[in-house]
Amino acid sequence: MNNEFAERRRLIGAGLENRELDAMLVASPANVRYLTGFTGSNGAVLALPGERIFFTDPRYAIQSRREVSCRTQVCKGPILPAVAAVVAARRVRRLGFERAHLSYDGFDLLRANMPVNTSLEPVSGWLEEHRMVKSESEIELIRRSVATNSKAFELAARRIRPSMRERDLAAEIDHQMRRLGAEKPSFETIVASGERSALPHAHPTGAALKAGQLVLIDMGAFQDGYASDMTRMLFLGAPGARVKRLYRAVLEAQLAAVDAVRPGVTAAHVDRQARKVLKAYKLDRAFVHSTGHGLGLEIHELPRIGRKDKTPLAAGMAITIEPGVYLEGVGGIRIEDTVVVTPTGCEVLTPTSKELRVV
Ligand code: ZN
Ligand code: ZN
């Protein structure tokens, strides 16, 4: 991986001129990890045309020696004044920074420690655009994260009984993930039963699972830094005609969207395929979010698989496909897989069956 990190840093250094920058400061944890492999919480990379410098503090001195292959400066105090000192010494005139990540305090601290003739230039999405297309080693890590997640689902699902509380099922899922090699869930595990399944981002509660209810489980793992994401539906008892019809609609929408994924089509085109199916069932207005999102070092990355995203898909992108319908007072249904765009179409990484699981 060290070569891969060095190559990513080189690409950022080589891209400075095009952006009319003399240097770029990267400090968001996911972008720092992307450029260096550093897994700690306090680090930054200063990319200059001919060299890249990693900054951290003494708590991470040992760890950074193990993880980071580029030149490292361990700062006694806050990192940003140390970055500013290097910027001044190298006579940087235009310093780029990540506008979505640098805090107002951080901006002030940089400004106060830099020469007056150095300008701070806001940059958005540069690293994030690089991160959209995954390397083979990244896809392998996502594949492993997906496998762990699906295995954890199987083990936890076997323990489901009526009267189990949502919160206990969520804890069981998280426990199984960790046992199987995940560092942590990639977001707070969602277990939502009955009418609460109509809340797309429900937090698990103390409510007990009851016969005759839908249960929505949305879960993902972070393993070796890479995210997975999956939603599956359970039904306690025998589902009636209405639930079966809703389920069929969402499944058809999900399959239609997956079918549309291939290089060259836009993210919006994929989103449209899911909406078209739900419209035929008169359920399009119950689909209140976008069809999916990129994932990788973060659970939500570019591209967004939504109505307005014109990003053309490219081989190597890892995205979710997750249409859903949410009916107040009834419940919600969502089906979500993690897929990778291939040169000819896509590969669904999630191995878990998409049948409505009856327990
Ligand atoms: Zn999800
Ligand atoms: Zn998702």
C-alpha cells in the first residue's frame, strides 16, 4: 500500500499548478488517511510541488513511524502554526485548504501565523473526486468489509425472537461485526420495527419486536478503514398482501437501478430507473431520499446517486443502491446493496439474499 499512498501524494503535488496553487493543506481525517495510511485523529499533509510533509503531534509519533512513509514533522504544539511556518519558509504565495473541513478557528490560526502576502484559497472536492474511483486494493478492502457485514447479519438474524428489543438486536449486530474483524459499525446500526420503519434514519429504541411487524435493518461495517452498507427487511410471522406488494415494488426498483449501473451513464440516470418503477406502483412520492451514494473511507462519499447528480459512472466506483418507500402509520421498506462499477456493468458485492426474510 505504501507505493499507492506515495502515488496519491504525487498526484496532488502534480495537480497544484493546474489549480494555480503553490501548496495544498489536507487535514480532514479521511483525506489524510487516503494520502498517507495514517489512522490517527490528528494529522495533516502539506503538499508542495516537489515534496509532501506529514504533520502530527507527539501522541502519534510512534504510530506515524509505522504507518506513514513520507517526511514527518512531530509538532510539540498545535499543528497549524507549524504548517504556517513551513509555508512561510517555502515562500508559498497561494495555499489551498479544504473549505468543507477547516474550521473557522483553524482558518484564523493559519492566517495569524502566515505572512500577509500569502493567500488562503478555498478548495472543494479535489481529494474527494480522486477518491471516487477505487483502486483494486481498495475494492478488495470494501469486498471484505461487505463480507463481514453480511456474515454479522446472518449470525444476528438467527437470534431474533419476538419480544427482543430493537436496541438489543442492534447491539447483537455490532457485537458480531467486531467479532468478525470490523473496527466498528460505519454508522449507528438501524433497527426499526413496525410503524417506526417509516423513519428512514430511525435510532433503535427499547420497543420489542412483535408478530405481524416489518423490521428494517440498515447496517454497515468499517474494516481496515473501508465501509460497507446494507439494508434488509424482516417480517415476524406471515406477511399480508399489502406488505408483499410494497416489498415487490421496492425490490423491482432496486433491481432496475442495479441493472442500469455501468460506466458512462450518469448517477441521475440510475436514480431515475428506481423512481420509474415506483411510479408505476404509485409509490414514487413515498421514496423520500436518493437512490444511493458512494462509499469508501467514509460511509457517504461522491457520487451521490440522486436526481441532480450528473456524474458519469466509471469503472472502480463503489456505490450503494437503496431505494425505499415510507408510509406514515404503516411502515417502510428499503433494500440496499453495495455494488462496484465494472468495465461492462457492475458487480453486486453484497451476498445476502434479497427475499423478504420471514422469522
Ligand atoms: Zn444503509
Ligand atoms: Zn446507504
